[in-house]
Amino acid sequence: MADRLTPDQRRLNMSRVRAKDTAPEWTVRRLLFSRGFRYQLHRKDLPGKPDIVLPRFRAAVFVHGCFWHGHACTLFRMPATRTEFWSEKMAANRQRDAKAIALLDELGWRSLWIWECVLKGRGRLPESELAEQVKAFLYSDAAFAEITENRIFPTAEEIL
Ligand SMILES: [Zn+2]
């Protein structure tokens, strides 16, 4: 079938898709699927609307953007302007994240955070390593775990 979208319409479509289905999230899905894990997406009925849910493991997976959640990592840079606005926004997101873990726990769901810096940038993990860490969580009975960047290089703040 012929492509009836103009390039401009296509770009608009793609940018809309990206808002929900981010590239880091795709990487995690592909990794899970290729290893035989089956999942559900964007379960709105669960606290915090987890990005990926593995019912068999009672596990809710959140792929966190390091900027939006104010992650102290090599990807994160606080904007030079409107700093107060941004830091309040990040603090609110972090509060929501913490609350979601508690609410999910009450419902018998376990939470896994996978930070964006695991998937891109100089602190990213090899995919096989990430897969090992995800598997370790799934087969554990931990209520919560987070997978964060591999800090091979110290950040400027750590050097100073
Ligand atoms: Zn990060």
C-alpha cells in the first residue's frame, strides 16, 4: 500500500510516538522479548503506570529518563536557566516514583527501575550485562531494585 503521509505528517507522527514509546524503552522491550520474557505495556490500572509489566513475575518495570527524574549520573545536567522550576519538577517526579513503589508493593507488585544512563552514554551497560541484572531481579523476591549506569569514568563532581 502506498504511503499516504507527507514527510511533514510523518515527522509529526513519529514525534508523537516517541513521547510514549521512547528509544530506551524499546531497547528494554527488545531485550526482554528476545530472551523469551512476555510482558504487557502501559498498564494504566497500576500505580505509576509502569512502562512494562511482567505478570508472571509480578514485576513492574519503569524506564526512567535521567533528566526528568533528576538522576545524579553522567547523563544529567541541570539546566542553567529556571533552575528552581526544574529542580522542583524533578523532586515532584521523584516523590511520585517513590509513592508508586509503595503502592505497587501494597498490591503485591515488585518494582524495577532501569535508568536511561544504563542504555546510552558513556556509562551504558553491555546489553548482556543489563539482561543479567534484569533476570537477577525477576528471579529474586526483592520488592524493589534499580539498575544504574556503569560508572567507569568519574563525574566532574567526583574528581573535584
Ligand atoms: Zn542516569
